[in-house]
Amino acid sequence: MNLLRLNIWRKCILIGFIAAVIAMFSLDWGYHFHIGHVVRLFVGAVAFWVVVDRL
């Protein structure tokens, strides 16, 4: 995947997904996050990716 060729919305989706995963596991929220949360976040990111693909 060539990141330079992606449109701005897809770049936002990728950056947002990576930032959310890093924030989940690096910030102390007082809640224990696990891989299931990452999977749900990934499914949401893929759904946005498909919606952007249809625009």
C-alpha cells in the first residue's frame, strides 16, 4: 500500500486508528484494554474505509 497515493480521508482513518491503539495502551484510563478492543476498533476503521471508498 502506497501511503502517498491515499486520499486525505484514508490517511485520517489510518492515523486515527494508529493513534487510538497507541492511546488505549499507553494512557492510564483506569480500565484494562485488551485485544478485543483493538479488533472492534479495526472493524470500525474498515467500515469507514468502505464508506470512503463509496464516496
